[in-house]
Amino acid sequence: MSVPLSLLDLAIVAPGESTADALAGSVALARTAETAGYRRVWYAEHHNNATIASSATAVLVAHVANHTSTIRLGAGGIMLPNHAPLQVAEQFGTLATLHPGRIDLGLGRAPGTDRTTMHALRRSMGADTFPEDVRELQGYLGTTSLVPGVNAYPGHGTNVPLYILGSSLFGAKLAAAYGLPYAFASHFAPQSLLDAVAAYRAEFQPSEQLAAPYVIAGVGAVAAATEADAHRQLAEAQRRRLKMMAARGRELSDAEADAILASPQGQSILEMMAYTAVGTRQEVGEYLEAFAKHAQADELIVALHSSGTEDRLRSAQIVAESVA
């Protein structure tokens, strides 16, 4: 395949695993990705979710970076409304100083959680200042701070590359206006993919960081040695997504989950996973090739839907082999 592959990792805490198991699994996954030829691994900031262990994203990036040597690592992304831009610059400036040439910083506008948790994060619920916050952060990581007398140390002059993440036209247009790479979350929000990519490419303005548009498209994947095993893992992932989003604290059996998935409510959850490569090496490779062309993507970032660590590692290896 002509476009590079990367991985998105949420450090999933699978049934029967501990948080420590999930974090060890993230290290193992990054090592697998490094040897298999993936370009980068990004970690997503989520809060107040017992099944996701990537909430302290910069800390996880630092830990994984210490256990790998060449692969790029970063946030996919830091949810900027939760943070002061200066603190983000200091954190990622430190990472870039410790691991030169390996650190990325993807930025999201959503909080990555519910409104109650937003309050617990101690951030204002006022006006949307995301565009201004991106510019402020960019200044801290460059050489000209937008806040007189305030600089990020470490961070100043590191020029950590920024990426705008999004699932709508807002992020696409902002990335285009600022001349930044754009990563679309089509692995869970497929509806606006084509419109957002078209708007980004049409409106892109070159910048010091980027001379031409660069699109990273998210895509799910469940790869296994047999088609039956891949579809078994996909069914588990669909049930897991349903229970996380719609169970509302209730314990659901697999049969109950499947019944809900067959309903209109469940179909809307299944539609979130519309862009998912499922099957053996050949089937997954064919899907990813076609999806890259469909999305007009310069790079694909793969969200592995397998639950347990061993299945994720095996899936990552098969996905890499499928496009070799």
C-alpha cells in the first residue's frame, strides 16, 4: 500500500485484565508496531472510564518512549479544553527534549468525557477558545510566545509538530486555515469524512510546519488468522461499545447486548464502526487499500478493536503484513 500505517491505542483494560496489564500491553503493542514498520502510535485522552487507561496521556507517552527506540509517539489527542496551553507545551516540550524527533502532538476540541467530569477537571465551561488555544500553544513550542514574558521551559523552540483532530467541518477548516495536518476520526464518526477532507484540501493554506495538505484517516481493524475468529472478535467489540455507551450502569448479557444491537438504537452504535477492516490478512489488506483511496488519505491510523492484549498484538502484526 502506498500510504503509511499508524496505530491509535487507548490502553484498553480488557475483561479479566488490570490497569497494569493494559499499560504493559501498550508497551508491547508499541514494540510490535516498531518492528512491524508502523510510522507512529498515538494515545487518546479519555477520562472517567474504567476500561481506558490512557487518561494521563503525556505520562503514558513518556513510559512507552523509554521502552522503544525509533517509532514516533504522541497524543491522538490531547483534549485542549481540559488543559492550559502552557502546561501542554511544557509536557510535550519535555518529551521532545528527552526523545528528539519522535514526539507528535494531536489536539482535540472535545473534552473526552461527560459534563460532570469536565467540572471535575477544573476547567471553565465558558466560550470555546480552541482556535486561540492552539495558536497560544504553537507560540510556546516555537520561538515567539503570544503571551508577553511567558515561555515554556522545556518547550521553547522544540517545534513539536501539531496535528488537528476532528470529526466535523470545524476541525477541517481550522487545520486548513492554520496550515496543519488533519486527522479525521472516521474510526468512530464516519459520517462527515468525505466532506471534511474535501473542505480541508480545498481551503488549505501553507505554513512553516506544512507546505501541502496532509490527511490522516482513522479506521478500525480486527485481523485474525481466520475469518471466523475475526468476526468473533468484532462481535465482542460491538458488544463492548454498546455496554460502554448504552448500558448506563446495567450489566448486560451477550444475548441482551445482541438484541439491543439489532434494534434501531443498536444500529446507530454499529454505524459508528462502519469503517472497519475485518478478516484475514488478504481481506484486511484489500479493505485498507480501498479505504485509503476512498478517504483520500495520506496516512491511515488504525484503531484495533480486539479486546485482549494477545489478540491486539496478533491483529497489529497481521494488519502490518496485509499492506506489505
